[in-house]
Amino acid sequence: MYPFKYATVSNRKYTSNVASFAGEYIQPTETIYTTCTDIPITKNASIKMQDGVILVVQDIEAVNNINTGKLKAYLITLVGGVPDELG
């Protein structure tokens, strides 16, 4: 296990509403930002979130420092997820 800190990313503020329609289950998605650049993260890797949900890495985007060009963070898109009922 490689624990790391992250922040959730939101482009806009919004109000949650409820709607329903007949259809298939939609996988949850989450975008996180982490400055932990030394973690061995790869696409399709599973990440256990703080709330116990396990999500799969769909995409990893490097965030570089504008002035130096050095890697400063990752923007990670996660999908799927099931509750970790076994602990």
C-alpha cells in the first residue's frame, strides 16, 4: 500500500439535484490532484480512497511547473468503484 494525500477537483460550484431514468448503472468517477510525485501509479491500478471505495485509474496527467518544467503533481482520473466491505 502506498498512501498519499489528494484533493478532489471541481471545475464549478453546483447544486446537487436528483433525477432518475431507466438505464444501465453508471460508474462513479472522481478526479484527484496529488503533489506526491514519487508514488508508483499506473493506468488500471486500483486505489483505495479514504472512504473505503476502491477506484481504478483511468488516466494520469502530469502537471509541470511553468517556470522550471519539472513535474510538480499528477491529475488522476478514477472510475468504477465498489465498497470495500472486507476492511
